[in-house]
Amino acid sequence: MHYDPSTHDSLTFHDRRGGFSEGSDSPRAYLERCLDVIAAREPAVQGWVVLNEAAAREAADASVKRYREGRPLSSIDGMPVGIKDLIETRDMPTQMGSAAYAGNFPKRDSAVVRALRDAGAIVLGKTVTTALGFLDPGPTTNPFDAQRTPGGSSSGSGAVVGANMVPVAIGSQLVGSVIRPASFSANWALKPTYGAINRGERQGFSQSHIGVHAGCATDMWRTSIEIVKRVGGDPGHPGLYETPRPRLPLKPERLAVFESEGWQRLDAASRHVFEEALQRLAAEGVRIIRRGDLPLLEDFEQAIAQAGTLSMRIIAWEHHWSLKNLAEQHPGTLGPSLVRQLDLGAGMTLDLYRQALLEREHARQRLAALTTQCDALIGLSSCGPAPLIAALQDTQQPTGDYSFSCVSSLLGAPAVSVPALSSEGMPLGIQVLAQAHADAQAVAIGRWLHATLTAAI
């Protein structure tokens, strides 16, 4: 399936709601169309762990009644949504892509799931995750080419949205797990400011985030806001900020290009596509700032030059005790990447962890120093298009290179993946990276970039 961002027709929800109120369409009919697509495409994509069709139909019928009575619960009432199988749901098991959690069924909703239900959204099913949300892949394939990876760890969430099975799916990111699969599967995706969307039970890591995959910017933002209205951000965090008109495109005056450690591993074709995009933005009057133009930007690049390695060190310390417990209680269930993390954690000490935190704080300060220098930073969401699955076997990054996508996790800063580019006939996301709590601005700039870069020349 050849992908062209200027002609690709993604599944959307917000523009269908008028028909729900008028009676020309309904949440039940919308759900049935989603189920038809799932029936046709799931055998190849394999993005779902479990579907709860009976409960989804019941929720859709309740939504139909609310629209007929003129009292929908929210702007996402009646919207089918997938939930990454790391996140607890009261009516479906949460098995985390791991044999150690086979049959795990807590029978409770995480904060984000509870918020979606309270807003009237239809929780349709659980989407495939890599094992424990790390690097060992599941069965999911890329919706545009079954021979290629969908990315990870939100592989299923990215793929089911990319395949037009649902308009929105919830993912999570520890290193690059929202932004990279969004790039590979042509999603809009928001990886918010750290703590801005309540992680519920999943608060054991200092870099993990809940993220939202969607077929369009409006559905992505509305879903994020409807969640936060009901459950806020993490305890002690103010949550995602809504601005009066956050969904309007915003043309930036200055964009700073960030390269990261992935720049040297970027293939020539994708680099050419990105440079052409920068030229188009410059032709529209946007000042493009490169690392050679601004010492503060060069300082920032130096601070993120080892973002992936630094992130892995921090994570290795933070989940070493839980991995040790898992290895002892369920021997033989850890995949190769988790075994490597267990070994890395065994070599960490408190002093090394403290040093890693200082390095991370230095990088965050270097980002803050750019506040007055640009409206946002711009880069790629992934190191090229989705690689072939066969080419990733026996590598240490079996779901693809996370160099570009891990930067925002290290920084705790908001990032938006915008499906505005293609390379090799496959999706390639462009990434907007902003200052902490400037999530709405990042989305608005992303909307302008998408409109500008996908417009006919």
C-alpha cells in the first residue's frame, strides 16, 4: 500500500458527530463500520489482543440514546477507542505482552480508561504491546506493509489507528513508544508534558507518559483534554492545559531543527525529504535555525547526544527490582531486551543513577534556554520509515531505532508526531518538540505544518 500524506484518508470522529445529533448517522453505525474494517484487516495487522464487541455495542446504544435526547456526555461521546494492553481495564485482561502476566485480570479501570468511559467513549478492546512495554515485539505488523514493523511499544495502538480500525487509541511512552509507532503508521500522536495525563497505576518510571494516537489532530487533542478534565495529570502535576482555541493552526515565526544522535543513522532518502520540507517552510517565511546558527542550540544538541543510552541507564535502575522479582517468580519469561536491561540494572549503583539524573537535568535546562530563541523545535519522529521486520531480527532495537523519539522522554517535554511526510512510499512523521506545558502550542504548530507540507505545490 503506497502512502501519500497529501491524499491519505484517515478515519476521523469529530466530523461525524453532527450526523449523530441529526439522526443521519449514529454511534452504533459508526462502531459497526469500525468492526467491519477490523474484520477485514486484523488477520494481517494483528493489532488487537482482545475485543469486547458485546460491551462496545451496549455502550454505543447508550450513546445513541444520549444524542437523540440532546445530552451527549462530551465531545468524544460514542467514539470507539483502543487501549494499550499495559493499561488496566475492568472488563478485559491486562496481560502486558508477557507470558508472566498471562490471564492477569485486575478487573479495574486505570484513570485514563475511567475518564474515557465517563466521557462516553466506547472502550472497544486492548491493543498489542511489546513485552512489558519494552523492546521485545509482539505479532503486530505495519498497516501499510505487513513485512515492516509497526514500531513499539505502542505497536497495536499505532497500527489499529493507521489501519482505520478506530479513530483513537491510547498508548504510552517510556523511551520512544508513542512517537515512533505514530511515525511508522501515519498517526497524529501526542506525547504530552511529563505528568500531564494521569498514568493511573503506571507511575513507576520517571520518564513514562500516557499518549494519544489518532487519525487527526482534532480527535487527538479532544481526547486528551476530555481525559484530563476528569482525572487530571499525575498526582502533584497540574495536568494538560487547554487554551481557548488550541486546534487552530499556528504559523511559527522561528523553528529550531534538532538532529539528535539519530541524524548520523538517518538514510539519505529520508534526510532529503526532511530537508525539502524545511525548504518549503522557509519559503513560507518561517526562519529555520540550525545548530551552526545558534550556540544555545549546539549546547542543546550536545546535551541530548546520548539521549537513548542515558534513558536506558535511568530506566535500568528504576525497574531493576521489579525485573528481578519477575525473573525469580516466572523464570524464562523475559525476552532478550529485558534480560539486557536486567543485566544493565545489576551494574547500576545509586551514585550512577544520581549522575544520570544530573545529566538529564542538564539537558532539560538546555531546552529551557531555548525558550526565547524559537517557537518550537522540529525534527523527524523516527530514523526513516518503518524497517523490514526481518532486518531487525537479532538486533538490540527490534522495533526500530528510537533515537529521534526518545529525546522528548528524556526531556519530559511535549512532542507531537505529524503525518506530513513519506519516504520509500511509507509514512514518515515530522516531530514538533516544545517547552514543558506548551502542549497546545505544539499541536497548533503541528496543524499548520501538516496543512503547509501536504498542500499541492
